[in-house]
Amino acid sequence: MIPSSLALGAPVSAQDRSDVIDLVNRLNMAFDIWDLDTMLSLHTDDFTVHHPKGTAQGHDQMVARKESRCEDRGPSSGCGGLTYDLAGM
């Protein structure tokens, strides 16, 4: 059952709305650059991530997913160690 405070159309304070938008944006950026430390810091221990390439439950599975995804790949594959030259964009 969804709490009434989360029901569609329920009032949300400007601060709560801003906090949620900030959290989602930080999480999206962490996934975009595969920043595992940030991803894990933004999740509770019992989270579940559903992805087209599989599901990960909790911190340990997320770490294992990154290790298997990034095995034998270089930095250009999106597996850690990424740097961005924003001046060159």
C-alpha cells in the first residue's frame, strides 16, 4: 500500500521536491559515469537495481556487477577511471 503522503496529487513541500530532484540527478550522474562509490552511498543496504542487463540487490551484488562488467575492459568502456575534458566539449 502506498502511504497517502506519496499518493498522486498529494502536497509536497518545495524543499522535499528540491531534495528528491537533487538525489535523482546525483544518482543519474553516478550511473552515467559508473561511479560505484557514489551509487552505493545513495542507496540503502537492501536496494534493488533493475537494468536491461540484469538485476542487482544490495551493495555486494552491485560491486560484483561492476567487477564482471568491467573485466578485461579499458577506461573507454565506461568502467571506472573515466575522466572528462569539459573544456574540449
